[in-house]
Amino acid sequence: MSHWVVVGISGVTNGGKSTLTNKLLETLPGTVKLINQDDYFYPEDSQHHVPAPGGLKTKIWDFFKSLDMERMEKDVLDIINSKIPEKSDIDRGVYSAPRSDPSSSSSANAVHYHPVLLLDGFLLYDHKGLMDICNLKYFLTLTREQCWDRRKSRLYEPPDPPGYFDHCVWPMYEAHLKRIEKMPGVVFLDGVGNPYQEVCKKILDLVKVMK
């Protein structure tokens, strides 16, 4: 059985997934690794892509079939099934917990951590293998207006053609959200807020190992 704690950070485009994930990557103690779903898009000329509706001269990138999810799952499994180096306990933060008794030894209060694997992606939970692997599952949401306000200022490669948000991004997200709402164990977070403290505390509660 793997000692890794796998945390899914999913949700609406521009909902703050990467901001949250990167802060966790920087601040969580112990061994922490990240896999980003955006790294698994098929090449632009791949036959897996589907033409966009509405007469748009582009493909639907906000679509499960545009992603090589089998390769992503393999990479996740390779990590959580790999042997953890002995030094991982002190990679970024085995420390001594505060002691109420000054005479107690530091070794008795040392806190160690299970390693953490963060998964960042907008369609993580549509893949049953990844859904089952995740110990914690978060999903960030925005209203349509909030999402568009953020999306219109971002530059994508390839760029969003006019109408892409209305014909593809938002309809695909709404259909996705309806599926996620029926899935057990998913915690929904407001993408406008700052969920870092809540998520970090939950992860720390799960990964701490007293020795």
C-alpha cells in the first residue's frame, strides 16, 4: 500500500487551481510533488481532438478526449508506487513539534510526514482511476461572469478565437460540474476566496506522523 497522500485540485478554468497548488507545493513540509494535467494535452494535429461547434475554426481543448489520461495515470502510479528515498523525511521540513514539557526529549516530539502528490487539472475526476487514487478531492468554482472576467485577460496557445468561451468553455464546464456534483467525497471551494488555509490544514492533518 502506498504511503503517498494524493490531493486533487480541480475545477473551473481560471478558478485559482494553479495558484493554490503552487502555494501548497512551496509550503507543505516533507516530500511534495506535482503533476499538472495541462502537460497531457495531445498534440494539436492529433486525431483525438474534436472540432469546435459554432463554426469556430479550432478544436475543443476543454474536453476529456483531448487529454492523454492513460499516460497521466501511469505517471501518477509510477510515483506513488515508487520507493521513497530515506532522505524524504527531511527534504523540506521534519521538525520538532512544540513541547509543553521542557524536560521532554525532542525525538519524542518529532513530526514526520507522508509524502504528498498534488494533481492540478480541470478534468481530473472524469477519470475513474485518478478519482479513486485521490485521498482528498477539491473543486474550485466561479460564476460565469467571474470566469469570463479572468479568462479574457489570459493568453493561450493556441489563442481562444472569438466565441470560444460561449460555445465551448462555459457549456463544457457546466456539463462537467453536473457530473462532479453527483460524485462522492468532492469538496467544493469558492474560486474567488482564499482556500489555502483550509486545504493546507486538511492535508497536514492527514500526512502528519508522530514518532
